[in-house]
Amino acid sequence: MDVAANFPEECRYVLETLGKVYLIDAETRQRQLSPESRLLFHQEHSAPLMDELRQWMEARFAEHKTEPNSGLGKAISYLQRHWTKLTLFLRQPGAPLDNNIAERMLKKAILHRKNALFYKTMKGAQVGDLFMSLIHTCELNKVNPFDYLTELLRHPAELTARPAEWMPWNYRGTANAVAA
């Protein structure tokens, strides 16, 4: 995106091609395909797009249409250097298209670290760390952190007896079984 102003047509081509791949991935999620079926679907539909993109990038340098030291040239070189990792979704079942989930989590951890500078005590920082970890784990598992903590407080004996059953990814079924 940093070079889009100087190379609008080239950037549009790359972004539209990648956008098509993301649309294909959205279709795999909509169809609720298994990781193996998703892989086959991407190999059939996304692989030709990615091959075309790779050939386009190679041609930019081979035909001297892009200067390697330009912003676009550096962006293309970056893509070429990381191509194997960027196309893992075409070879490995369940591989995501990107690492956005990990990057979002890292940003939250960095923000928490910055905010933690203002805790008054070490114990306060430890409690803050505990709650931030719990909140992030709940978010990753599509669980409301407040509802989760409320259920834990309602069932302390059951939680102590069987903690694994009360993890964010399990607790709904356990709470329903206890309530029944």
C-alpha cells in the first residue's frame, strides 16, 4: 500500500489478484469445507491466480518494466523472497492465507505491555496480565469474557473438580450439563 500512489496500476493488479484469492477463501469458509477439501479447492481455483501473479512479478524485472530499487521493485522482491511461506495455503491443509490473527494478538500484547507500565504494584500487574490473557483467550474462542467469568464464579466446586471442562472452548457444554 505504501507504493500505491506511485504505481497505481501495478498495485491495483496485485491487490485485485489477492482479493480474488481471499474471495475464494471466503467461499471455502461459507461452504464449511474441511481443511483437506479447502486445500483442493484452493489448488484448483487459487493456484492459477497465484501462478499468474508470480509470472507477472518475474516479468516486471525480466522485461525491465520495474526498477529493482524502486518502491514497487522492493515490494515485488519481498513477495518473491517470501513466496514459499505466502503460498503455504496451496500445499498444507488448514494453513491460513495470512497471519493477521497472530499480528492482532501481538498488537494487543504490546498495548497491554505499554499500559502495564502504570500498575502501582507487581501484584496488580500480575492480575492485569492474568485478566488480559483470559480476555484474549475468550476472544479467540468467540466467548464473551464477562459471561465466561460469571459462569466460573457460579460453579466454583465444579471448576475445582474438573478445570479442563471449564476452559473457554468447553465451558458452554459443561455449564449446560450442570444446569440440566
